[in-house]
Amino acid sequence: MLTLQWSETLVLGVPVMDATHHEFVDLLAGVVSAPDHDLLDQWQTLVEHTDQHFAREDRWMTDTGFTST
């Protein structure tokens, strides 16, 4: 199975976002490689990280008046 791997092509040049995205890639790799007895915990960690990630980006967009148009 192909898995997402961190590379320089994913770097945005915004250190806090790059760190969060790198952490996501690492957590996803943990899910992919987790033995059955650890899988649920790995998924929960990934879901919590993703929730926090998007919540932070939503706050940033609201605070800066960013729109999709």
C-alpha cells in the first residue's frame, strides 16, 4: 500500500503549519503500521490531531478575514 511520506514538496514555508502537517504525516504512518491491538488508539490520536489542526486553521481564516472567493 502506498502511504503519504513527508518530503520537501509538502513544505509551505510557514513553520507552524509545516510542523503540523509533518506531524499529521507521521501520525498517519503510525496508523498504517499499527498492530491491531494499537490501531484504535492510533486512529484516535490522528483524529484528535486533525480536529485541532482544522479548528486552528478555521480560527486563522476568521481572524484574518480569509474567504474562499
